[in-house]
Amino acid sequence: MAGAALLALALLAGDASARTEPSAPRAVWTWEGPSYAMLESREAAGEALAFLQREKINIVYLYADAFEGRNLVEQKPQLYRDFIRAAHARDIRVYALLGSWYLHTERYVLPRHQAEAKAMLQRVLDYNAAAEPVERFDGVNYDIEPHLLDEWDDATRLRLLRGFLDMSAMLMEAKRESGQHLPVGPAMPFWWDGIELDWHGARKPVAEHVIDLTDYVALMDYRNRAEGGDGILAHAEDEMAYAGKTGKRVVIGLEFNPGEPAKLSFHGMEPADFEREAAKVEAAYRGQSAFAGFVFHHYLGYRDFVGEPPSGK
């Protein structure tokens, strides 16, 4: 009897473990400094990829633009080839992350700067065209946030959001012209579903225009509770419904860095608390084709959150 009881307990424990195993894809935004460190140091790359694998993070949004006067994707593409090849060997996909506080890329929504936005993506497309299949980016995520502009206010926001849509249309056209099929999509605030806008003869929420234009969206759904009127599920409801109707996909973006108010981030909570809330989101979206998993903001913040900061930090 004792042996049977132990076996039953073991099976129950196994079932509990299976229930907590993440089933939806997990990605992480990785910004300028950490990305360049991974590219330029095999040790940093190996440590990062091992960490991502342990944490079941199977997509890394790797910064792929200029930083501190250098642009490695253009000047030293072999560094990206080596990293992407190593990531693919661990079944980790790599998206090119475009947009930068350092470069003030929020300006790219302005007509006079949109050529810079196209050049930013074109460098990635040119890199992919020259690389072997195993060395190519698997997708692109661009983080261009017009609300960061000093001129953003109630009087200008519709004009700036139209600039974002114009810029996005230009980026998607550049992808089509390249003949490449990698998914391209933006980071998008959840509150854009509450702003209606006329664009190209259609009046609808900005979020719907963006979903129409792009292959997917990474929704910046920065809350630390799944349920309730101010929770993750409530803020993603409209985007998920529209993406489901239009055959598009939504990645739920979550925050792990310090911030105010506290509800914006999982910072200060326990990993078990996060996993409980993530499981609620997964359960709510199970079977919905629009749900493409989670993306975490950002690599260093998430490593601190789970108590494994990179060595040398």
C-alpha cells in the first residue's frame, strides 16, 4: 500500500508540474547594451541563451540598429550570423528589434524622418537577403512610440498617429518589395483601441488600423493581474477580438521593471505570482488563434525578477 500511495503522489506531483509548464510562446525584448554584449562576447551569448532556454523563452527580440556610434548589423553582420545560428541550435527564434530611445526613433512618425524608418528596416532586410537560412532573422518587431514626442498632446495626437500608420504602411511595403516573408509588427499600447481615427477612408480605432496593416502586434499590456476591469485580459479584449476576426495575431507584452503605479509591473512580486497570472491568461485564450503568447519587458528586468542577473552586471 505504501508503494502505491507513493506512486499516486508522484503522479499527482507530475500532473501539477505539467499544469505549471508554460504552453504559450514566450519572448523577451532585449535592448541596445545587452544585445551588443551578446553579439560581441561568446561568453555573454552562451550565458544568455542558456538562461532563455531554462526560462522557456523561445523568442528573443534582439536589437538590430545603431548604438554608441556603431551599427553592427551593417558593419559586422557576421556577429549577428553567429548569434542567430547559435540561438537556432537551441530552438530559439530571433526577431530584429528596431526602435531606440538612444536614437529618438519616436521622430520616425514625422514625415521628414520617415526615410530613416525605412532605412532602419531595409538594413535588416538586406542582412537577411545575404545570410544563410539558419542565420536569418525570423521576424521583426519595431517599437516606435509617437506619444514620447514632446509635441504629443490632445491637439496633435491624431496627426502623429496618422504618421505612425503612414510609417507602418511604408515599412510593410518595403517588406513586400523585398520578397521576404518574415512577420513584421509593432509594439503597441493597449489604449490605442480607445482612439478613433480616419485613415485612408476608414474610421476605426487606431489599434484596428494597426492590426490591419501589420502581421502581428506586441500589445504593451502592462498590468500585473489577469482579471478585473483594469487587468491584462480586459485591456487586450478588443485587440484579441479584432485580430481573431482578421486572421492576425497578438503577443501580450508584460512589464518586469520598477514603475509607478505598482499595477504596471510584476516587479516586487514573486515568480510564482507571475506564473499564476500568466496561466489565467493562457487559460482564457486557449484555442484562440489570435493569441501568440507573451513578450517580457525586458531582458535585464526579467533576469532581475527571477533572481538571475547576468554575470558582470
